[in-house]
Amino acid sequence: MNTDLKWQYNEMRQIGADYADAAEVRAYDSRMQKLRNVKEEIGSIINCLCLTSNQTILDFGT
């Protein structure tokens, strides 16, 4: 049976930026540093949360 159907969408095919490539990630980080100050934003968010030293933030999928 032929499983290579040309009309069927290939979910495994890389399209767009390949963020598994370290050079692409560095280029992305460089572009983003021109648009926003992420470290400052994170500090501002943490200050707004009024965290104590025994609390932890978990950030995933953002």
C-alpha cells in the first residue's frame, strides 16, 4: 500500500522558521531585542505579582 499521498497534508514537514536550528534562534532573539526589553518586562511582571521568596512561577507554552 502506498502511504505517500501527494494530496495529503504532511504534518511532519518543516514550514517556516526552524527553531530547532540554533542560528535561527539567535537571529530571532536578535530581532526581538530590537522590539522589546524582555528582561525589563519580566521584572515588571514579577514586581506586580508581589511574590515572596518561597513562591515559584511556572511559565510554559507562551
